[in-house]
Amino acid sequence: MVMHMTFTVAVAGASGYAGGEMLRLLLDHPEAEIRTVTAHSNAGTRLGEHQPHLRRLADRVLAPTEVEHLAGHDVVVLALPHGASGAVAAELGDAALVVDLGADHRLVDPAAWEAFYGNPHAGTWPYGLPELLHAGERTPAAQRAALAGTRRIAVPGCNVTAVTLGLQPGVAAGLVEPTDLVAVLANGYSGAGKSLKTHLLASEALGAAQPYAVGGTHRHIPEIEQNLGVAGAGAVSISFTPTLVPMARGILATATARLVPGTDPASVRAAWEDAYRDEPFVHLLPEGQWPTTAATLGANTALVQVAVDERAGRVVTVTAIDNLVKGTAGAAVQSLNLALGLPETLGLPLDGVAP
Amino acid sequence: MVMHMTFTVAVAGASGYAGGEMLRLLLDHPEAEIRTVTAHSNAGTRLGEHQPHLRRLADRVLAPTEVEHLAGHDVVVLALPHGASGAVAAELGDAALVVDLGADHRLVDPAAWEAFYGNPHAGTWPYGLPELLHAGERTPAAQRAALAGTRRIAVPGCNVTAVTLGLQPGVAAGLVEPTDLVAVLANGYSGAGKSLKTHLLASEALGAAQPYAVGGTHRHIPEIEQNLGVAGAGAVSISFTPTLVPMARGILATATARLVPGTDPASVRAAWEDAYRDEPFVHLLPEGQWPTTAATLGANTALVQVAVDERAGRVVTVTAIDNLVKGTAGAAVQSLNLALGLPETLGLPLDGVAP
Amino acid sequence: MVMHMTFTVAVAGASGYAGGEMLRLLLDHPEAEIRTVTAHSNAGTRLGEHQPHLRRLADRVLAPTEVEHLAGHDVVVLALPHGASGAVAAELGDAALVVDLGADHRLVDPAAWEAFYGNPHAGTWPYGLPELLHAGERTPAAQRAALAGTRRIAVPGCNVTAVTLGLQPGVAAGLVEPTDLVAVLANGYSGAGKSLKTHLLASEALGAAQPYAVGGTHRHIPEIEQNLGVAGAGAVSISFTPTLVPMARGILATATARLVPGTDPASVRAAWEDAYRDEPFVHLLPEGQWPTTAATLGANTALVQVAVDERAGRVVTVTAIDNLVKGTAGAAVQSLNLALGLPETLGLPLDGVAP
Amino acid sequence: MVMHMTFTVAVAGASGYAGGEMLRLLLDHPEAEIRTVTAHSNAGTRLGEHQPHLRRLADRVLAPTEVEHLAGHDVVVLALPHGASGAVAAELGDAALVVDLGADHRLVDPAAWEAFYGNPHAGTWPYGLPELLHAGERTPAAQRAALAGTRRIAVPGCNVTAVTLGLQPGVAAGLVEPTDLVAVLANGYSGAGKSLKTHLLASEALGAAQPYAVGGTHRHIPEIEQNLGVAGAGAVSISFTPTLVPMARGILATATARLVPGTDPASVRAAWEDAYRDEPFVHLLPEGQWPTTAATLGANTALVQVAVDERAGRVVTVTAIDNLVKGTAGAAVQSLNLALGLPETLGLPLDGVAP
């Protein structure tokens, strides 16, 4: 006998990239019933105009993003601009599991929120990274407990997930110094959303690599520091630089940390192996094989590798994810599965689309 | 009255990417007369088959890469596999200015050479990075003196040039700690040459970012350390990770260094401004504007930016170059101009081809 | 009650692109049990080295491509070089459903085979394009009948599928003249396979569009002509030019045909609507919306649009498919579903992965 | 003794792609002195913000695009929206050579203009395609005469140049039928300009091929027909479909025409050889070698190939150009050289930047 727990779902912001990816995953989720799709300026148009790849939803018409259209669903997914989700969630109340793909409820520290985002802090929701290590853990468990049964989920930032997964085993095991981390990322353009800005034009992107938010200004920095703090670091300090490269999807995060003096290099691999041995979606590659973003395209998979550079006295980790899946919509589905008491992996793709 | 000093030139390895770029630049050099092009397995074929973009040389036939074909030229440029250039140069003697695009004669320390390359050290030639700062300099001068009149030039590695230009002003001015540098690069595929390897196929590259030579194994590491040592660092240690991204050309090097405690952040920009104020090919961008590789395509130009991340206690620099021009063939022309007593900028493109 | 008809399957040539895509689809097929993966030169290595995106199969070891390893499966999929599949199938006999991803058994006419392929004709197998219109049909049916229960399937060429789907409604309805067709295709690189050739290198592909097999020489030409002949054309003649463009996957086929004089333009759209109204995998887009290959990535979907250019007296059709899915492995699964009596759409993705 | 004829120049629309490319070429033109750069919404900003690749002009400030800033130059180049150049030119009078990169003055037939552009015809200027064959010519001459000494130049559309160069030798020689031409183009994104539209975003472009202006609606159609009419065709009819592919620059135009019955295939190659034998910028490749856009990047070069497909009874031509150079700014420089009595090739790059 098979138990079923079908849930109805509304996706707000369904004409954008994050909303579209949410729909793509929900279409293949055996318990999800997509009832409502909404948009702001695109309300009233066919979804097929904006998401021509979602054949099964091509004829759905976008409703306006208003609470009256979102209410009455078991799950409401919000892909909205910063600052908008708090009020919507308040109106929906606890009747709905509200999943926020935006940043509003990720940070615990109001001061960090205000320093990086500028508007008032809207409160903190359970954080949708089930694989987040907590201090004292060698394998992730506590974060899953925090998500079980919740009515609110704050989905992590895509860059944050990549850097956290790369570094946290060493931090949690006390093998690396968390006060001088460096991360540089190669980012696909869909992470910037469907916004009309000159530097996001194809002509600017093709054949080019360009950094952005350099010098400690990126809004994902306090979120990374928060995660590694949870993993056991006291103070955390990270130099973080994302760079746009000519691909639509994918993040390749190269993150390094100084080895604690006297650390046995052999213990490094053991820490990463312990952390991810049982994870369905985070895979430490065999020694010598390095991640490529292509292998994660479309999948809720993170590929991780770690090496000790004894010459430089640093651990180097490289993590590949699809920013729209494990970095956004896949993390959302994984977390809502936990929140609803469903198997964590239900409906989630594990294999990428390559080449 | 205009003085002319025409020189004849042979390019060995002319069917590859570095050789092709050398020819492209020499075609526009007012004093260069391309007499001979050679190749190994492609000897006997038309250059137009291999370099269809070099219209003016399309009908040249590739001679075999043998000394008899290279002798008798004023300048001989070698784009050969590692280990081959020493013997050729010995046979050519001092009659020719020999410019080696390969690695054989870059490193001063035989132990470093053997550790990273594995074959016997072939001696050191004057190093073709005119902008290399020497200890005590605030603006580059000594390296130009080292190149004036030389009969041998070792052209730097492309990644090395990008990282050296990004970091050396801070090292020379004593503002950053050279013992814990981190550099992560986004690299175009032409840096890997025209070799037939699976990971270099278009199907593998398109839509993908992938690292290589991770964990302190890349051969450019000792060369970077050597350069920054010249710039005034005592011990140098760098974590260096190149990543292939889907573009044919270009290097975007993000390099960071810890600020020396107590350093006035304002002095950082001054050091970079001093270093590059008078450089024709290295441009510190206005504050707030970040380099893109697209702006350097085809040009012998390095675009540099620097910022202080006070939160992380690090200087972050980003440098963009065209790996085949400022990273290889442009550096060669610039250096041979100095060696021959010609104006350093003669025949070199300054403006990129964009978008 | 749910009926199950699980089948075991072996994939030969599993380290290449077509074999890898076959595995990706079979992993999500509810009745397929992947038992064996084989390769030629990669035999003995882990599949994860060659197909890092197929996480669930990463630890499978490739057996050599020999009949002893392929025998004993319900289904055997062959992704082999031309000329190899006939002998393998003969040894396997009728015990296995043999699905050939190669060209060996597609053509009915031995003379056409020999003219374009050069080696002896190996016989004709039922052709794996269920949507192929037969003369007199307005909606596809006969080809499905031809595939029901078969023990042999010849999967179409990817370019052939795109051009056939674009043009056949007009040919079958007698609205266009089949003797002066023109098709020009934009092709992703994976269609060329994982072979090590200079023109397939990333450095050659990035930023470039290049044609190949121009002037009536491409091997897919007689196959297109055969299909349109089945659709009702007497003589067929097509000018066919594929061009490689910088994407890993996808075919965008622009195909045009002269309108039969006196044809009512309104009847054109009706013919295309009739042909594909009930097709699960071939979608005529709403008027004014044109296909993009991105919308088909990873999906067994063909997007088709048609317009009448009255000025030029031609019908213009544009068809987008993923060359590895609807163009190869998806067509194989769709056809083997029919051969095994399973629902035709079972296990096949309909929605693409975009952006 | 060397004669000099320096000219001053103003470029209006200098922050866009066509204007930027015009500046790039003029920087290397030995007789051009760039005095003024103007823009509309970007007036008052530094050129370096918009054209970071033009290092020598980085500190120029953009003036507003008004006649008072454009008057007083020997040459004025207009890269303006449709409909704007006529009034500007009228105010400038014959004191300036006015070069229009836009479409306003290309078409001779007011009816064709109004049918495709919708606003009143602004008159016809000498057409800036020096290689245009006129009826009865086997090698281009008459069009050069039309440009000599002119005070007005209408620069051709980029797609038009590619298709005209590909087909005109056969039309002029009477070897092909001009009433049923078909052209399909692979286009880089810079041809669409720097406009903020969703389908021009990098996320939409990367990994995708998409057509536009299908079905006889593209504004370049009457211009192609006009050109082939000049070349000797009576009535001309062309099915024309451009497709956007993921590259910043380049056009690969595949154009086919039916052979006139009874034509000796050997005469085809002769016609193309005759037409382009002496052309500095249009190169018929050796038989068997096909054009790639990469070989033309940055160069004022068209690469052409032609083949007879006897099976299909068609001539197939493929032409590669850089849409911003031979397709726009290079054609402008070439034509203004002729207008000013300078050597036609002065200051124009012949060799591309590849890979």
C-alpha cells in the first residue's frame, strides 16, 4: 500500500526564472498539484509566453500576485522582490506552508540584515538547507529537525549554498581557520534573474567574464558567515567574489581556508567524507575528479571536491551546483518535503542533463 | 625623417594558437617582415587551413620546424612543446633574437623547475614582463633595463601575468602579506592550446565551468612566486586555482591578499595608481568600474581594479587580459621591441574588440 | 491495480553522448532496469569518469562491448560506429529487442545507402519515428502500427527528425512542392559525438558559426527524402545544410517549401494543426510564437511553427528539438515503449530545462 | 613623400555597438581625427563607461546628439534610430560627408520603404557596398564610381551584405534563378543592438538558437532584392530567415538558388572567382574549405564559398562576416575612403582575431 499526501500549491512570481524552475520541479513531484500561478506585470498572459519549456503548463493564465489568489493552497511559494514576502505570509497565516525563495527571512541578526539590505528586518524563518552542519555534528541532522513540520521556509541564497557545502565540513571539524576564508565563484547568468540590465545582455556576456559586487559588498556574505557560525566557527570572515561567466546556469565555487597548524592532511578528506557519506544530494567526488557545473544541470545535486595544498597551507574546495535547482527551487522542494513529512528526496532529480 | 629598423622573423609552431597570434600581431608591426612559418605535423600544408583568419598569410606553406629553416632571421619566435627551445636556441646562437613562448627559461630556481616540470632545467632568460616591479620600485623600470638589448626572451605564462599585475603593487609597497595569497581565475579555452583532449571539446565546455590543476599543482605557481619575490616579497605562498569557462579567450584573475595590520586603506589605491600611472598597457580602472575580459579581446591591455574589503581584512584585485595577447604574443612583441631598441608600444593594439 | 512490465536493458557505447543520454532517460523510466553498460576503449573504467552527471550510475563499471555481455537482456541499445550493429543483432537474435541509435538500418534503398555510406547495406528495420505521416494520413497512425511488437528499431538521425517534422504536414496534404525543399540547421556540438577532432574543440566553437557537409553530401539527406516520400511525395529533392553553432545541444531547423500554386494560405495552418493536434511530443506553437531550442533541452519535445511567406511563395517552418532526446535517445524510448506494448509516453520528459 | 588628407570626424550614437565599432576602426585609421562623440540618454557620461574596450577614448565625454555638436566636422557618422538621420543631414548640408549606419536612405523604392518601415521615405543615398555587382559586370566597378566623391553614404544592412555577396555572382552571370532564393542566417546578438529586451538577455541566449522575423517580414528583404536587381536580376524573390545563435558577433549566411537548367556546374565556380578575384575584402575560399565566422571577427573581411548540389539542382553559398565590421562600420570606412579619394583599404583590418 502506498500512502499519498497530495498538496495543492501556488507559485507567485511564476514568469521569472526562479518561479519557472519551481514549476518545473513541482510538475514532476508526485504529490504536488499546481493550482495557481501568479505574476506582477505579466498577469493576464499565458504562462507559455514566458516559460515555453513548461509544455504542460503552457495554457495556464497568470493571475495577479495578490493574497486572494494565493490563499487556500496547502503550499505557497513566493518568488518576489525583497521586502514583499513578510506581509503576504502574515495574511496567509498558518493555514499555508509558505516557502520564500527570496532573502527576507534568512538572516538571524537584524543588524547584518540592515547593513546589507537596508530595509527593516522581517524576522527569521527556518532555513532551507537540510545539509547544514551544526556545531558538534559530523553528519547533518539538526537542520532537518528544524525543518520538520515547519510552516515557513527561507530558502538559502544560491551562492551561499555552494560555499557553505564546500567549507562546512572543515569548519565543523575544527580543521580550518574560519577567520580568513576566500571564495571566488563562476556564476551563470540566470542567478541574476530576468531583469533588463545592460550588463546582462547576451552581447555583453558572450565571450566575457566579469565580476560583480566585489570588495565585501555582496548580500550573500552575512548569510555564509551565519551558516559557518552554526557549523561551529566562532568568528567567521570571508572574502567573497562572484564572477559572471557565459553560461545560463551553474555555480562553480572555489573556496579556500587555511589549515589549522599541525593538522594531519589525511584527516581533511575524512571530515568531508563523514559529512556527506549519507547525503542524497551532496556528493564528494572520488579523489582526483573535479566538479563541473555541467554535471549538475537540472539536478538537485551538489558535487564537491577537496584537496590540501600543503605548499600554500590551505584547503581548497570546489563545489558545483545548478543555481536554480540545489541553489533555489530544488532546495525549496527538499525542504517542503521535510516540512510536510514526505520523503526528503521525493520528486527531486538527482542526475544532471549533460553534455 | 623616419628611422626604420626592419627585422625578419620566423615563427615556429605557426599552426597553433600561440603561433597564430604571434603572426597576427607581427602582420601589423610596421618593422616586422614575416619570412618563415614552420610546424611539426602540419609541415607542408597551407597556413590558411589552420589559421583561416590570417588572410594575408593564407597561401604561405609551413616548413618543418628545423634549425635550417629558422636560421638566418633577425628574430625567431618559438611556440614549441616544453624542453625543445633550448637546443634550437643553442644552434641559432647570438645571431638571432630568440623569443620563447614556452616555459623552459622562465624560472631562475632549478629546483622549482624540476619540481613542477620534471625535466632538467635549461637555464634562465630575461623575463618578458616589462611591467614587473622590482623591490624598491614604485613604478616599473628595472625589468625594462633587463630586456634592452637582450638576445633571449622568456615570455611569461598567461596566468602568471594576470596574477602578477594584480598583486605586485601591494607587495612592492609592503601593504599586503605575501605569504597567504589566493588567486582563482576564469580562463578561456585557447590557453589550453589546440590539443585534442576530451575535456577541451565544445560539448564539454559549453554551459560548463570546470577547474583544473587544483591544490597547488599548476606549473604557473613557482613563476608567480618568483615574480612577487622580485617585487620585494620575502617568502611568497599562493593558493592558485584556474577554472575553464566557456569563452575562447581571456583571463579574469581574482587575487586577494591580507592587508598588513594597521595599513591605511587609502594607501592601497595610491600604490596601484603609482605602479601603473605611466604604463601604456596596464590600466587601473576608475573606482567602481570592474574589468571584463571582453574589453581586452585582441589587445595588449591589462585592466586592473583593486578594492579593500575591510570586513575581511583583505585586498581584492581583479585583472583582465587576453591570454593570447598580453598573456603571450603581445608580451613577446612588447619585449622584442625593447630588445631591438624599438619603441615599446610599436605595432601593439591597445583597444579591444568588443562586444 | 497497476500492471508492471519491467524490462532489463543493456546499453552498448555507454561512455559516449548518445549512450549517456539513453541511460539518463532509462534511469527515469519506471519499467527499465539498467543491467549492463559497455564501452570499447573505456571498458574497465567507472561510468562516473565519463558521465559525471549520471549520479545513480557513477560506480558502474563498463564491460567490453561484446555479445556475451549484451545477451540475456530484454532490450539492447546499440550506440556503435556505423557498420557494427548488424552482426551484434544477428547474434542476439529475436530474444532481445534491439534498438540501434546508428544509421545502419534506417534506409530502405540499398543504392541510397551505398551512395552515402559506402559500405554494404545491412537491411532495414522499423523506423523509430512514431509521428511519421504516411501517405493519405492527416494524423500519424501507420508508423505506430509498424513499431508495435517489433524486435528491431532503427532510431532516426537527429537532423532528419527535425526536418521531417517541420515539413511533412504540408507534403502529406499536397500543399507544398517536394521537389525543391531547402533546409538549413543550427546544430549543437553534441550531435557530432565525443570524437577528438580539431573543429570540435571549444576554442574553435566558441564565438563561431561554421557549416559542414555542404552541397548535398550529408548522410541524412536520403533519409529525409525517404521520410517525405512515405508522407506522400513522389520525387523529393532537398538542399540541406547543417551549421554548427556554440551550444552543446539542440537543433533549430529552418525548412522551406514552395507553396503549390493556388493554395489557400489558410489551409496551411490547418494541415499542421491536424497533423500534430493529438501528438504528445510534437507541439505546434500558437501563431506568432517561434521555437527556441532552449525550451526543448532535456525533453522529448519538438516545437514547430509554420508561416506562409506570400511574397516569396514559400512555406517556412522552424522546428526545435534536443538532438540527444527527441533526436536520439527519446525517440528510442518512445519507440521501445511501442514495441513492448507500454504507454508510448512512459518515462519520457515533456518539459525542458530552461533557461 | 607621403600625401596626407586628415579628416575630422564626429560619431553620433557613440555609446551603442555600431557607434563603438565605428570608433574602434577610426582609431586605427591613419587620416581620421576623432573630434566629437555624442549620445542621447548617455550624454554627459564618460565613453569609458560604455565602451571599456576603447582605451584611447576612455576619458572622452559624450556630448548630446544635436546638430550644434555635429557641425564643423569633415565627416559625420550617424548611428541613430530610424527616421532621425535625414533631418540631421539636411542641417549639416554639403559641408560634411554624412555616413548613415541606419536604414533610412538605403532603399530606392518608396513603396518598398513604406511597406517595411512604415514611415515616409527620406530619399536615397549612394549605397555603401563597393563590391556590389551591376548588371553586365563580372567584377565590381560601377558601385565604386557611385561612391567616389559623394557627400552622403547609406551603409548597407549587415544581413544584406552577407546575402548579397553570397549570391550576386551567380545572379549577375545568369547562372541561377533569382525568383526563388532562400537564405537562412546564423546571427550574433550584437546585430540587435544594445537594447533592453528579454529575448536578448544572456540567460535566454546561452545554449539556445531562436529565429526572428520569420515569414517574409524582415526589413532587410527589400534591400536584398534591390541589390540583386542591380546585379542583373529582373524579378527577385527571397525567403529570408535570420536566427540568433549564442555568439556576440558574426553572421553566417547560407543562401541557395536554383541552377538555371542546362548550366555547366564548372561555370559556377568561375563566376564567383571572377567576381572576387581582385577584391581586397571578399575572399572566395579554396574548394572544400568552408567559412567560419570566427575567422572574420574584427576584420572587414567576407569569406565566401560556393558549391553546386547537383542532386538538389541548387547552388549553395555560405558567407561569413563580422556584422559590426564588414556588416556595418567597416563598410562605412571603406565607403568613406572612396568618397574622400583615399585608398579604399586605408585603415581597415583584413585579418580576424581568432580563436
